[in-house]
Amino acid sequence: MSTHIFKGEGGDGPGGVFIFWEAGRRQALEQAVLEAERLAIMGQLSAIALHEVRNPLSAVKGFLQILRRELEDVRQLEYVEVMLEAMDRVNNLITDYLRLAKPCIPERRHCCLEELLRDLLSLYEVEIKNKGINLLFSCPADIPEVSLDREQFHEVVVNILKNAAQATPSGGEIEVGIELREEADSVSLFVRDTGPGIPEDVLSQVFEPFFTTREQGTGLGLYVCREIVINHGGEICVANNPERGCTVTVTIPCRE
Ligand SMILES: Nc1ncnc2c1ncn2[C@@H]1O[C@H](COP(=O)(O)OP(=O)(O)O)[C@@H](O)[C@H]1O
Ligand SMILES: [Mg+2]
């Protein structure tokens, strides 16, 4: 509350104004800022802590690998395998979490999507073909440049591609392509696979953090993808193909 005292024009006796205002909103805002700061610090601390957990973890993993070579007892070997698998799981979780904890503001630059995809596919081509999967890439001419954070988009495509490669059996096919959506002034890229597809009842959950159906999965891949794409003003969707497998489509506006 604030008060002001004043006199009338003819020198009449003093009057006053009381102004009351509701401070609840400002207090709530201040609380929210404090809470956001606290969460940011927690996020940084857990990223540091998890990073530190990695070092002892790799030591344990290294010695387990040596043990695996030296053990002859089948049962003991089995135990070591289980431990190594658990190590990998924790390691994957830490990798995905650390990616998630990184600041997400995209540093956008004009970039040729075709070039980005060709570079990326050349990195993963051998691995995918070694699994007996046929990899196709198609891109029409005259696709305009888009403004995006190369590193973040690289991650989006790698996550989607990895999922496709994990789902597709040997003899299957993965098709990666770019399409221009002139009507919406946007460009989309798609990854289509011939795996089992996604059961309709879990389709709506695949972007939720920690949702996974894979034993070695962390359930963070598609969540991270969606965060990045939304930060670019774009959209990501997953749909089952009419025949088999599924298609993940990422659409980004040509203009920021
Ligand atoms: N190409 C795909 N084919 C079939 N299922 C998929 C595909 N991509 C994603 N999924 C489903 O979505 C889930 C979540 O994917 P993701 O967020 O990348 O986590 P993760 O790969 O660690 O399981 C997967 O566990 C799987 O059930
Ligand atoms: Mg994944």
C-alpha cells in the first residue's frame, strides 16, 4: 500500500490517497524465478555428478572385460555378461541425460539439409549395410536452405536413424529423404523403415521421456529429438506405414 497527502486548490484541509495493490502475482513470479534457478543449478550439479560416475564405471567395465577373457566357468561368464550389459545400460542413460542437460537454445545458421544428411549417412552407411539393411537416400533438386543448428540436427537424425536401424531386420530397408512442402513453406525430412512398426496403443507415448520398449533403451532419444525440433519451430511425427514399418517425419519452416 502507498499513501499520498495533498491539499485542495483553495487551501482546503488536507486530503489523502491510499493506493492498494495486490502483490500476490509479483510474489508468485519471484518464487517462480527462484525455483527455475534452483532447478537449473540442480541440473548442472547432476550433470557434473553423472559425468564423474562415468570414470569408475569405465574402470569396472574394463576389468570385467578382462575377466570375461580369463574366465572358463560358464556360469561365472554368464554373470560377467549380465554385469557388462548393466554397465552399458547405465552408460547409455548417462550419455542421453548429459545430452538432455545441455542448453537447448539452437545456434542457427543457414545450412543445406541435403549436404547435412549425406555427410551423416556416410558415417553410418557401413554399420547399417553390415546389418544387411539396404539404405536409400532421395532428395529433389532445388530444396531451399534452412536455418538450423547443425549439431543439434545431426543428433536428431542420428537418433531417428538408430531407432530405424534397431527396428529393421536383416534384408530390410531404410529410406531417408527430403521433401519440399511448398504450401506450408517448409522442408521435411523423413526416415522410413521396414521394421515391425509401433503398436497403435503405444504410438502416443513414444515421445515421453523414459518410454522405451527396448531392453537396452533409455527412452530419451525421441524425447530429445522433439525438444530440438520444437526449439526450431518445427514438428516431428511418427506414423506406421500402410504395409510395414514406420516413418518418422521432421518438418522445419524455411524461414525462422
Ligand atoms: N523405427 C522404429 N520402429 C519401431 N519402434 C520404434 C521406432 N522408433 C522408436 N520406436 C519406439 O519408440 C520407443 C522410444 O524410442 P526412443 O525415445 O528413441 O528410446 P529408445 O530407443 O532408447 O527405446 C522405442 O523403445 C520403440 O518402442
Ligand atoms: Mg532410440
